[in-house]
Amino acid sequence: ASAMLKYVVIGVGVVGLALAWGWYLSFPGLRSLMIFRPCKLLRKKVLVEAGPGRHKVIKVTLGLPAEDLGVDFSIGEAVKIRGAGLGARLYSPVATRPGEVDMIIKVYPRSKTWWAGVSSLLDEALEGGTVQVSGPY
């Protein structure tokens, strides 16, 4: 009887986790902490060139996936952009329009720190390409 109760408890726990996961993923947008979606890099503009004692600064405009056009990317929230491997970094939008979000990125030289790789990846990305995004948070 106690062995049967153990399996019932495990079964109820598994069903509960599955329901909670489904509920979490049912929210619109890119809000999942673990799921990144491709967003198109629409535009990229250099605002400040790198020089002695200063880093390059770029403005990037990302297009939101069609299923996320109704998501409110408000100023003050953040989006997570994935770099190479598992590294990701949060960036705050500076402007939003329907289907688009702008961010200002300070480009750090590549190094062994995970966050420097994200800004370099954005700097090297081509317009029309995609970057992996999660959020807003």
C-alpha cells in the first residue's frame, strides 16, 4: 500500500509540474527565462566610434516575432540577448514601436567574460540576421 502511495504522489507531482510549465508558457511574448526566440536585426548604427579610452557604442533595432507583436516592451524593462554558448546579457530598450525595439549597446572587446561576448556578437551581426532574445522582464 505504501509503495502504491509513493507512485501516486510521484504521478501527481509530475502532472502538477507539467500543468505549471504549460501555464507559464501560455503567457504571450518572450517572457520565458529559458526559451529564446529569434528576432531579426533590422538596423544597426554606430553612435560612437572606438578610440583611445572609449568603447564603441551602437544602436540596434530588433524586430519582434509575429506572435509577439502585442507584447508590451516598455521602457524600464529589459530583454535578454544570448551570446555565444549559454552566455546572455540583459539590455534595456531605449525606444519601442509596434513590432520593434531599440537598444543602445556599449561594445566591449572580446574577452573571457561571458557578457563581453554578447556586445561583440551584436556588433558583428549583420542587418537582416537574427539574434536570440528572451523577455521582457
